[in-house]
Amino acid sequence: MIKKSIQKGNAVLVMILILSQVLLLGGCGKDKTTNARIDNTGIVATPINSTPPEDNINSDQIGEDTSASKKGLTDANFTLPVEGMRPYAVMIDNEGTRPLPQGGIYLAQIVYEIIVEGGTTRLMPVFWGKDPTMIGPVRSSRHYFLDYVMEHDAIYVHFGYSPMALQDIKKFKINNINGVANGGEVFWDLTKDRKNWQDSYTSMEKVKSYVGRVKYRTETDKGLVFKFSDKDSDFAGGSKAVNINIRYTSSYTCAYKYDEVKKLYLRYRQADPHMERITGEQLTAKNIIIQKVSNHLIKGDNAGRQEVNTVGSGDGYYISNGKYIDIKWSKKSRTEQTKYTDSNENSIILNPGQTWVQITPANGKVTIE
């Protein structure tokens, strides 16, 4: 049959086009969708045929977490991480302005922010027993985020992957939900633009339904990375921390301003209030951990992807209730948990509330006032 096709010039062109599409989709993973598209930093797929809450969601159609909406973004939304329960970690887009406002982050107990290619960052909220109606936009995995997924023994939700992330997901046998393979089942798009890779959302309901179907375990014998106090308390010592400014790169910054009435930090992104899609309110943090790490471009990576050195030790800060203390962090291997200790080498204990872990480049700039 192939020989006959070669004899027909037009058929050759058709065959080449078909084969090129097959190879492209093969590089994406097990793509079950029919509308594949390419993320500029990783290959993803568009789940156009899935069922979103609305065909096109705007600021007036932001979901229905009514209890949170009534209470607002305060620590009333916070519940302690549950020992023995496997959490869910979700890769969230933070590139430019198209993903804004992001959804579901306000319900996470812990949120990681780490540098990626292009001088920007991605976020990874971690949820224990929380059920946001919208989580996203979900974006593709980077391999060093997996180090923090493994610390919590979390089920990992992402939409595509870098080559190194794909390799490590297989190597470490990480239970994951990948939009490339399971787009239409777990994800939906906020827009009808097939070229928009920054609009894919999921919900905890869809995530848990998938987990039940594939029978991932939902319990863990891994202890919690962070210890939380059962009551709010101020540092015995420490220095004043009202304004915190973090420059990841020359093109990306985030910041926090302390609200003495709420005893929370208002979060800013690129000098603007960082908003939550579901509630329409500004994101806040009770605790901020700044962890300084070294990073560099991966040699030979034509997309400019990063290597982030999560293993080893370094300096940082723990910030809460208007004050900060110096801390040390250490991590023996990619699969082991990071230890965060104070000047007396005691593990830090967090105030009850959402905690942002800012994995900050050592050559960036942190200002605390």
C-alpha cells in the first residue's frame, strides 16, 4: 500500500502531513482529545469537548463557594492539613496577565511559588480536604516542582510537562492527573479560543472523581512537612515585617503588605493586588516562608527552562503577624522533606492560616521593612 501511495504525488503530501500530526501528538503523551494545541513551553491539549460550569466565564461568573464568598478572604477559610490524608497539588499558570484572575488558590493550605523559564513563575497550591469549584488555569509540569509534590506525597494535577518532568514523573512513579491524556474528563476551558493554552480549569469534584476511577490511594503514612500551632501567636523576638517585596527576576515581582486589623498579609503580583477568581477578593497570607535557592538555565534547553537546586541547605525568613525571623532550610534528597529551622535549630511552628512558600532565586532581591 505504501508503494502505491508513493506513486501518487498528492497522496505523498497527505501521508506526510498525517504522519507529522501523529508524531506531534505522540510527543504529548497519551492524548485522548481531538483538538491538540502547543503550549509555548510544553505540549498540551485543549479539552474543548468537556463540560464547564459555563461556556465562557467572566468576572461575573466566578463559581459558587458561597461560604467563602460570605466570609471573604480571611483565615475563616483555613483548616489545618490532615495527618494521614493525601493532599492534591495543582500546577497553576502565572505567566503574563492572560491567566488572571486565577481560581481556587485561596482555599489551599500551602502555596509554592517557583521560578520558571521566561523570567516568570508558576504556583502550586496544595489542598487537604478542600473542594474549590474552580482550580486554575492549570499548566504544564516542571521537574523541580515534583520535589515538593513528593514531600507531601501529593496527587499531582498538571496539563502537560517539560521533557525532564515527564521523565521524573515516570521515574518516581508519581500519581498524577495530566490534561494531555485526560483533558476532556477532568478539565474545561474558560474560552473558546483553541490557541489559548492559559485558560484550562478543573474542580476538586472532577479531580476526585478521576482519582476514584483509577484507584489512587487517598491515605499516606508520610508526616506533615509543616507543624501548625493550634492558636495564633506572635514571635517572642523577631524584626518588623510590614512590607515584603520579592524580585524573582528583572521582569517579575511579588509583594505583601501587612493588615494589622486582620493580622494577614495582602498579596500583590507585579505591583497589583493579586485577586482570586472565585471570591473576587484579594489573596492573603498568614505565613510567608522565603527560601533562597540557586538556579540556572538548563544547558541545551532551547526553551530556556530552569534547574532549581532544591537539595542542600540555605537561608531564608519566616514571616507572620507583622514580624520575621531568620531561618535555615535543608533537604537531603529530592524525595525527602525540607526542614525549616530557627536560629536555635528548632523546627519552625506556623500560625494557623494559609502559608506561601516563596522559593526565591539567590540572585533575586528580598526587601523586608
